[in-house]
Amino acid sequence: MYAASSPVAYEVRGAFSAGEVVELALAHGDEHVIKLADTALDVGDEGALAAAVRAVELNEPLR
């Protein structure tokens, strides 16, 4: 299993609305990022939305 030896420091760049998260994910284009954003909407809390934004930041965009 792959795992970091220690947690990676991360600061959320601010609050994102659900609409902004979906817009970022769709513009990114990766199906996994889009699915994570969709799941974050289902969960509906700031942590889930922040995780979706982080996925956009970490993955190479397809578009």
C-alpha cells in the first residue's frame, strides 16, 4: 500500500460553494475528479468540498 510517512500540510484556499466545486471539476475534465466532486455534493460539508478542490489541484487536467 502507498502511504505518506506523515500527513501533508494543506490549507484550504477559502470557502467554495457547491456550484464552484462542480464548475472546477467539470473544467478539469478528469472523470475521477468529477465523481469526487459529485460525491462531495452528496456529503455536503466543507471538508468534502475541500477534498474535491484538492483533487483538482493534484491531478493533471484533461482539458
